[in-house]
Amino acid sequence: MTTIRQILATTICEWKHIATNISILLVMIGGNIGYGFLYNYMYNPNTVKEAPIAVVDMSGDMLSHTFIQNLDATEQVSVAYTIPDYAKAEELLRDKKIVGFLYLPQNFSKLGSNYNHSNIMAYGSTLSFLDFLMLQEATTYTLLDFNAMLRPLYVSQLPDKQKYALAQLQPIEVIPTPLFNSTEGYGTYLIPPVLMLIIFQTMMICISISAGEERENKHLHNRKINTITYNKSLILVISKTIAYTSIYSIISLFMLGLLPIIFSLPHIGNTYTLVVMMIPFLIASALFGLCLLPLCTDPEKPLLFIVFMSIILLFLSGISYPLEIMPWYWKWLHYVFPATAGTLAFVKVNTMGATLAQIQPEFTTLCIQCVAYFLLAIFIYNRALLKGYWNIG
């Protein structure tokens, strides 16, 4: 039998094994579909409007009333209670009648005189991150507006020379325009990279479960490969890579093509660019999973370290923390995992409309990973064959 026919036969056996293994199917189908819908529902809608809050007004003067009216006028929150009692506000928060409250101190009325300042404290429930985010945004916007209103009072107290200098300056009007997140929603920012991480991690889990079962049973789930050792490892690596890449290309179509449409996520990237970018990502991910063979002594062990890698991978991708200011050792780790470069490339293309030329660093990284992990996987599988991990002809 020629090498190509052996690769095809081994690939078919791998497909059959995946199709009949309940654990792998549960992770592959349930994990991707379940987590895909779960994360989207958790952050749907992206923003919270008119969240009920209370204001503990210890000042009780015209300035604090004006501040409360401006705060209530924002689209993020609605001032449901104005009370002078801090304990009452805590009770309302515990009873879930409000999602948070502001505390205006007694010296709040002194904001407009003699450059005095006052601390405004915000308290929020930890039951929903979005509720506290809306409270924080509404308070910030109101304070900025208040700052513009009080500025003439500060200027009137300046010496004449400084007043004249300020009068010669042209005011700068700042108009913020969100380019890639028009709703400024947290889900719109978070979900696209999370979808890529789900694809990567579920693939790692499926490959690790299969490898762990094979090592535990000392039996490969395919036909006997009658050839020299290096050819055996080559056939095993290529066939397993083809099997998982082909299946996950269909899963990726659902995760990255259908879910963004269902939940109105950013989806402005060119389809051709996305497809080209996903090819090395899926291949590099499959090969990276095969390289984990020495760690897969049983089907359960890989779950202990793969499942808890989500936050680390999101950090290393450069989405939550800029890659440019990472310490050098974190940057090196960024180039180790296919998920990090793949996630950054996907966000650039899908959310920001980048072209293939604009994701060249990430695309080149994925291609290099394909070559590096292919050679490493052959070496690992060849070593495993020589050590007798499996009973194979």
C-alpha cells in the first residue's frame, strides 16, 4: 500500500473513531455549540440602559440637585432614589431594587469655589459587571459635563494676566467616534476572541482525550501501518492533522460565520481573508495538540491544564493587554500558542476589516508554527513508536 493510501486509510479510521467516541463528540459538538451560545447569551444585550440606582445626597443643595438631574439624564442609568441615608442605600442594594448607588459628601457644594475638590464614591453590585460599568460611565460623563459647567467659576478667580492668556486660546472640541464597537458593548469586544479560544481549546481537549485513550489502551485507533518507523510517524501525524482540521473547518464555519450573524456581532471582514487566515490556524492548532502526546498519559489528565488556559491565552493574544508593551518573556509565549496569533488575526480581520497584508505578522507566525510543530510532532510520534507506546504492526 502506498503512503498516500495509508494516510487516507488512517484518516478514515480517525474519523470513525471520533464519530463513535462519546467523550470527544460531547466536547467537539457540545463544547463548541454550548459555549458559543452560552457566552453570547451571557453578554446579550451588549449594553445596559436605564439601570436603576440611588444617590445618597449628603449635601442637599442646588449644586448636588443639578448633578443628580444630569446623572438621571444619561442613557446608562436612572436615578430611582435620592436619599440622605447611606444605610438605606445599602438596604436597597441588598434587596436588588437598585444595581448601585453614588455617595455625594457634605462638601460637594464647595466644588465651585477656591479650587476645592470633593470625592464622589460609587458602589455597585458584583452580580453583573455590565451594571457597574454603566454606573461608572454615567458618573464619568456627568462629571465631565459638570467640569465644563464649573470651569467659568474657576476662571473668574484667576489673575487678570491668566484670564487674558486663556481668552486667546481656541477651545478644542473632542468628538469620540467608536470605530469598531459602535454600541461600546462589552460583549461586542469580548465574544469574537473568545470564540477563537473555544475552537482552540476544544480541539486540544479532543486530541488529548484521543491520545490519552490510545496510550492507556496501548492501541492506535487505525489500521496497521506496515512501513519503517519514520514513515509511520509521518502517516500518523498527517492523517490525524487532516482529520481534526477538516472537522474543525466545519465547526469554525458555525462559530465564526453563523454565530456573529445570530447575535449581531462585528462581522465586517472579507470572507476570503478569513478563510485564508483560518487554514494555518487550524493546521497549527492540530499539530500543537499532537505535540502534547507526552502529557497525555490518560484521557482525563489534559483537562486539568487545558481548560484553565483561557484567561492566559486571552492575555497573551494582545486583545485585553497591548502586545507592544508586554515584557519580552510574555511576548515569547505569545508566539508559542497558535491561539494567540490566530485570535489577534481574527479580531483584526473580522472586527476591524483588516486585509491579508495587514495581518502579515500573525499570518507569518501561524505558518512558521505549522512547520515547527509538524517537525516536532513527527519527532515525538517517532520517539513514542520506538518506546512502544502502542502495539502497532
